[in-house]
Amino acid sequence: EELQIGESTSAKRLNLLQERILNKMDANAPLSDDVITDCKQYLKDCEQNAKFLNELLPKVQAVYAKIPADRKDFYRGHLLFQTKIHLPYISMLKNYCNALLSYQEKNTPRAILYAQAALKANEAIKAVFFDAEYGKWHSWFVGSSLPWNNYTHDEIRVLIAKLKGEPVPPVRTLRFDPEFYQYQIPFSKNYPLLYPKLKQ
């Protein structure tokens, strides 16, 4: 997959799957073979990546406890956050893929449960973003509304609506890098050695 800067592989994979399933679901037709193949591969990747990160996170947390107070913020933002953010993304993709496989097996109730679990994992992503907006980084993610996470959240809600036979909810417009920069340029003051001439 070709990723945008800062984009999650798990979110991108969900986006690419969503593009290929909606017409099939509207026609009450089976999903294509390539979608099923991708889902099964993604589930294998999720298992492997989750195992690695679940082993890594306690080690990162243990080191964080030993970091001097004046360096904790840097470590928290660059290592602890980066480790924590991937786990709910992986859970989201895993449950989403299982929802599609359940749909393929004509087990709609199970597909709905998996899709709802994917939505819950998406909410956990937001919690990690909020946790990263502390101190001088307050509003760095603008309350987690800037990342593509909101778009993925809406895609999952669309899937749930399709599975339940309900009206499809609106999907928020994707927000790209120029909007990120608009909000994040003021944070350059947090790097006075990198941006000494920037007018604040």
C-alpha cells in the first residue's frame, strides 16, 4: 500500500477494503476473492504485529519509569506514544476483517459484533491521541480530529449500517497534510534550536 505521511497501515488497509465491498453488499452478493485473500493475510499480519507490540510495550513502560523528569516528555511522545498507538489500530483492522469474513459466511449477527468491536477499537485510538495532547503539546492533534481516524470511524459505521440494513450515516471529508501544517506550525516554538528564526 502507498501511505500518506503519518498514515497508519492498518487504517489504510481498512480504507482499501471498504472501497471494494460496498457495491457487493448493496447487491447482497459475496465479496470478491481478492478481498477475502487480503483479509486473511491482514489477520496473519495483525497477529504477528500484536504479539510483537504486546511484548514491547511493558519494556517501553519500564524504561519510561526510569527516565529523568526533564526527559520524560520527550520519551513519552517519541517512544511510549508510538508504541501504544499501534495496538488499537491493529485491533480495529483485525475485527473489521473478521466482520467481512463473517459476512462472507452469511453470519450477519457475528459480522455486526465484529464490526462493533472494530468501532470500539477506533475509539481507543482516540484515547491514545488525547493522552498525547499534554502540556506544551495540547491540541497537537486538535482533539484527535485531524488524523484520518475520524474517516475510518465513519467507514466502520457505514459497514455496521449496511449489515443492519439501516440508512448509511454521513462520512466526514478526509483532511490532508496542509491542514495538519496549519495547526502544527505554531508548535515549532517547542523546538527553539531547530526553528530559531521562526516568528512566533
